Amino acid sequence: MLIHPTMGLLAELGLHGMAKGFQELQAQPESRALEHADWLALLLERESTTRRQKRFENRARAAALRHNASIEDVDFKASRGLDRGLFLSLAGGDWIRQHRSLLITGPAGVGKSWLACALGQKACRDDVSVAYHRAPRLFATLAQARDEGRYARLLKALARVELLIIDDWGPEKLDDAQRRDLLELTEDRYERRATIITSQIPVDRWYEIIGNPTIADAIMDRIAHNAYRIELAGESLRKRQPEPPAAAPA
């Protein structure tokens, strides 16, 4: 068998998964009993897996998620009011394809950001584009883009993202520019893209954060309409983490 020419051709064609699979199969004596069709099927599966993993890594890198979280590691035993059935249904991703929103609220430390990132990581695995932003930094980035003449381009880029995570919104009230920014974001995404928003403030008090009643009505109509909600409660999960051992006296 022309091993080296085959490897060179696979590399030239960019079929790196097949090339690595070819090497591994060639090193296994039992693989010589396989039919040609079986060899081809195994190599194609290896190439598909490699490309899928590469897409996930690229999506996860672009998403810049705050936490290295995954849905498999979610703690459903913690007393915080997390509905297991609802969360696992959300992990399936239909709501993202339906361009709906998810609002996660609760006190500090109950895992709002972590759950949002776990869903974001799963979306990356499902080949969905994701972007994570903490609300204060997002508004600061939009303000800077406005000053530098990049505002429209940035809004367009955010509008293209299939799942936008806006983390840690509130409790500070929005100023006029931030209200306009949020209205633009929600208008661009309403029934076109999916959005996750996390906040320590209950949804019924978001009108107070937005400030202007007319704009608040417009924004909340787009955010809350047909949105899924996860309302967490309880003590901070951080309190349950073991403290690091005290340093030995010098």
C-alpha cells in the first residue's frame, strides 16, 4: 500500500482527520481484515469528528464565555429552584432555533452566569454562533464604538450572532445612550435571534432599570415576549465551596 503518497495527498487536500485516522488504522494489525468500504467509513467518520471539534473550538473561542461550564456538570440537587426538566429542554436548543429569549434571575452566587455559559457552551457544540458580554462592558464597548464611528458596524455584528448572552444586567439605571443601545439591540434580535439575559433584579423591576416608560415598554415587549424564565433563589453556592487550607506558620 502506498502509505506515504496517500498521507501526503490527504494533507494536501486538508483532510487532516482522515490522515490521522489512516495512520492509526495502519498501525492496528486487526484493521487489515476490514473491507475497503469499512476503511473508508471509519476514515470519513474520523474526518467528520475532527471538523466538528474544530468548529466547536473556534465557536467557543469567539464566544469568550466567562465560565468553562457544561450542561453535564449542572448541579440539580442544589436548593435554588432550578427546574431540571425546563433546563434540559433548553439545552436541546429548540428555543434558539425559534429565536426566543431566556431570562435568568436570582440573587448573587446562585449560578446565573454559570448556567448561561453552560447553555452557551452547548450551543457552540451544536454549531451555533455565540457571544458573551457582561452588561456594563457591553454598554461601554458600544459607547466607545459610537465615539470612533464603528457603532453601526458593531450593532450589525451583534445582530448576526445566533445566541447573545448579556450577563449581570443592573442594578444601575440606564442613561439615555444605554437605553437607545438596548432598544437597538432588542429590536435587531426580536424574533430573529436568541438572547440570554441574567440579572439579580426580578424581571418586573426591569422597567425601573430602563427608566424611560415609553422606551421601557418597547424594550420589555421585545425582551419578555415569549421568553423562557429561570427564577433562582437561595443562598450563594460560593459559600459551600471549601476554604483553602491556611498557610503554615513561618
